[in-house]
Amino acid sequence: MTGTILNDVRRGYYADSVALMRLSQTITQVPGVQDAALMMGTPANIDILADANLLTDAGRQADGGDLIIAVRADDVDAAHTAMTEAASFLAQSRTAEGSARAWRPKTIRAAVNAMQDANLALISVPGDFAIAEARKAIRRGLDAMIFSDNVAVADEAALKREAQELGRIVMGPDCGTAIINGTPLAFANRVRRGSVGIIGASGTGIQEVSCLIDRFGGGVSHAIGVGGRDLSRNVGGLSTLMAFDMLDADPATESLVLISKPPPADVAAQVLERVGASRKPATICFIGADDLSMPGNATQVATLLGAAEHAVSTHQLDRPPPHVPRIAVPPGRRCVQGLFSGGTLCAEAQVIFRSAAEAFSSNAPIPGGGAFSNAASAHALLDLGADEFTKGKPHPMIDPSVRDRALTDALVSEQTAVILLDVVIGFGSHHDPAGHLVGVLERQTVPDRPPIVASVTGTDADPQNRTSQVAKLESAGIYVAPTNAEAATWALTAIANEA
């Protein structure tokens, strides 16, 4: 890989990681730029830059509180142009921040002094610093939501044990979604208030279930994200159990939904024992898990759709089965290519394929699935938000162009019968993911193009407006199913009809 690599290190210059990832994508559009990244100089980020061939000796000298601007370009002139663009964008951002607010607190202590009735801190700093900031928060009487990742699991467990002793809850690390008292946090959706409480070790799982509850006539009291590792054996469900205690004691919460990938047997047993001690009905969705022994007040469901339907059953859900369109598949093809931005949405699709006895592979397989290979002769359901696709890049919910290359490859493959997609909207997500997807399709002239089946996770109250997003997709000839689970079913039905 040839080109000119430049690094600029800004000492003691912190910026939010999401904003930096968006800026990185903007810089890659500069003519002659091969790749670019703006990252804090943590050891993990330095490794990412080195792996991407974006690191120089100057970047290797950065500390965790320093910002690294890294560019690889065709030549020196293009590299310097990109650096100038990055510096200009950063200066504009700082100027806008300064004009919007004369003073902003720089520490947890200053923030608490300025807002003494605050009870929650949302932490989004490099992982090396997240635990220290969260510890400051809980010791000052705040609950903490840690958006940051790259936190050692031992540090997570220790922090959560301390929080438990202090009577505070820690959501995360790597907690992408929560709805507290009707307020969406991080990647979340605007849903109506109601009586269903949600606890989830999955961000997009919470989003899909909360949005479907809203659409089916129910409402959400709180949705508490606990982080993807909370139900691991190392952490032992500490935050999950605390969240259950909180919602069990909340008079506005009449029923509960628990969403996670399958936990270890001993952790699952501990959580289900706590569920059984409650008088409130509970819906348990351990995506991909075998049938488990449930306490009398709990029902296990296999899918996110099933969780939402069961949670609102007390509202006399009357949902007629949707019309399944006849989807024409190119002759002789049988492979479904699933390209998901949501990891739990990918897992739910795998559950649908497994229940239909269809063999599939995935980079994040559920029990019964195969490890992904590049063989084009089998169904492949990919989580494009996984680390191997997003190192140094935005999540596809933030920047849907991360999915463009995989989508283009699936469109031109002579093995692809159906392309299966999710579109996730809401706060934190791209402002128009459907419009971006349609733009990609308009630039492709593929004869005998495989049909695309999609679903949209979100509500009409979200900034992007779900109805508008669905209309854009359908105008481009995309089949839009009511839910992610039904989109997977439609894809399977299409290839079954072809056979």
C-alpha cells in the first residue's frame, strides 16, 4: 500500500469520538485521500491506526488525552490539503461551541456544582478514562451511563460492585441505548410513555422492541441498557439485577421485558430466580437460546417481535398478519445476503432462518449457525457493526456508507437471490439512512438485480420520521416489511417460491 502518511498530534485536545468519526469520513472525501482517521491517542486507538497503515512516529508519541489527525493520501499535496481541511473543521467546531455557550463544565465536580439536582451522568470519553469518570459520578450520587467501549471487563465488574454498594446503577460500558423517564439517550427512539419496562444488554434490541411496543399501542416506562457484557460470567448481571430491582419497585412499570444474547447458564439461573421473586409479569428474550425453565410469572420468546407482541398483550393487541408480497428472485439463485447495522437484529434474523431449518453463516453466529466464510453458496447474515468492520470507522447507524461496499458486492454477485437489510433511525443515527441507501442503488446499473427486503426500526416521532423513510425505500423498489423478523421471513418465502 503506497502513499504519503501524515500525522498531526494536538496535545490535550479532547473531542467526542462520534464527532471525530464523522469528521474522519468527511476528510476521506477529499480528492486524493486514501484513508483518514481522527482519534484520541489511547493505546487501543494507536493500534487501530497502525493496523490501518495510518500511523507515523509522531502519532506513536501521543498520549490518551491527545488528538491524532492521521491521513494517507496519493501524494504530499493531497495529504496537506486533507490536513488543512481537518484543521478548519476542528476550528469551526470549537468556534461554534464557544458561541453557543460561554461556559461549560470540564469536570464531573463542576457539572454537579452547576446542576445540583442532576442524578445521571452520560460518559463518552476514551475507554482508558471512562471508569475513572464513572467512579467520580457514582461517588457524587449519580447513576452513570457509559457510552465508551474498550474498557477492561475486570474494571467494569469492580465499578459495578462499588456502584451496587452505593445504591447507584452503572449502564454500560458500551451502552448504546437507554430511555429514562421518557428521555432517549444515545442511540434511542422517541416512544410513548407507558407501563412496560425494558432491560437490555443490546442496544438495537431495545430499539426494535420499544418501537414495536409503541406501534402496537403500548408504551415504555423506562428502557435501561446495561451493556453487552453485563450478563457475562465475569460481571454476573450486576446491573441487570439492579435494573430489575428498580423497575420492580416502580409503580409506573407493570410488566418487564429482558433482552440479551444467551447468558451463561449460572448467570441466567440467577437472573431468572430474581424474575421469579417479582409479582410482575416478565417477557424473556435471550436471542438464540434454547428453551429454558421459566418461573411462573415469566414467558420466554424467541424473537424481538415476539417480545413486543407479548409485552403489549394486556392491551388486547389486535394485529392482523401483514400482506406478504410476491417477490421475484433471479432464476437459479437461493442465497440470502443479510447486511445488518444492528447486531441483535442480525441475531433475530438468524433465529428466523434456524427455525426454518435453513443453514446460514455469520460473523456473529447464534447457536446453530456457522462461522462466516466468503463462500457464496450459503446464506450469510452479517453484523456490519461488529468490531472487524468498524475499527477506526463510524458505526453504520451513524454513517451508512460503511455498508456501501458490502451492498455493492451483494448486488453484483450472481449467487445473491435476496438482499436483507435493516434501517435503524432515531437519535444518534444518520439523518437520512433511507435516502443514502437509495442513492447507492441509483448509482448501480446491475442487470437482473436481486430484490432487496428491508425493515425500518423507529417511530414517526423520531427526527427522520419512520413513514418518510419507508416511503423512500419503497419508491426505489425495496420491499419494506413491518418488522425485522418479518423481513427475514419474507426473504425466505421469496426463495421458497422460486424453488
